[in-house]
Amino acid sequence: MRRTTHTRTIALTALTLLVAAGCGTRGGSEAGGSGTVSPSSAPPSPSSPASSSVPPTPTPSSSSPSSGQDCVAATGELGAADTGHTYCLAAGDTIRVTLDGTTPRPWKPVKSDGSGLEPANSGIVLQAGDASAAYRAVSAGTVRLTSSRPMCPSDPSRISCKGLQEWTVTVVVTKA
């Protein structure tokens, strides 16, 4: 094997590792979010700092007879750290969602899919990249709340990636 071929192989390997390491890292100037960047299938680690929102108070709840799902009572706000969980909400109650993002990694507006919740006034979003929503439970049903944001900041001077950090919460609305 020629010497230049060996040098090219090492250089190509080093470049590949640098590019792979660059995606998913965050710069020091970027604030907000859940503190970790991970694929949407991995749950947040218990040691990662939670978002600045007040997490719901988990209290054991029996599963709704019609839903067949285990859930915890939701009170207060849901944040980025609550992704992947199922919460129960009684008809008439309100739940707020606050996702702290950044200008280079903004959260998309929160979407709801299902029946049982109707949008309520969530107030004003003061920082670019944040997503805020509020819902009032109106009837029994199951609703899936979702949002997403880029895993890597979109910056023309950096290598970018197409990965998304997804946020999903299921809300089971029970009769009051």
C-alpha cells in the first residue's frame, strides 16, 4: 500500500469523526431546552436538568376505565422533560405547556390530535424559540400533544444535520 493512501484513510476517518461529533453539540451561547440533546426515542436522563417550567405534581391514579392506560394526575405545567409520559386530567381542568427553545433551535407550535381538549389562552411567548400552549379539558377522551425542534442549530457557517428532537405527551381526559 502506498504511503499517501494510508494518510488519506486516516484523514478521512478523522474528518468523519469530527463531523459526527459536531452534530448534536451545543455552543455556550445557547440557553434553554432540556439540557440534553438526544434522539426522540431515548427518555431524558434523571440527572439532566429539567426545563424552567413547573413540572406537574405526579400522584398515583388508577387507569381510566375507558382508556386502559396508566397515567398520573397532571396539575400545573408540562415542559420538555415531560416527553413520553401519559397524564390524566379531569374535565374542566386546564393544562399549560411551556417548551423553552432558542432562536437557532426553536420549538414548533404545540399540536393536539384527539378529542377531549380545547385550546385556551396560553398568554404571550416572550422569547424567540419558545412554544407555549394551554388546553381546557371539555370531555372524556385521549389527546396526543406534540412539538419538535431541530437537534442542531441552523447556522450557515456550521455543518448542519436534519435530526429533530420530538416532544410528545398523551393526555387522558376523564369525567369530572
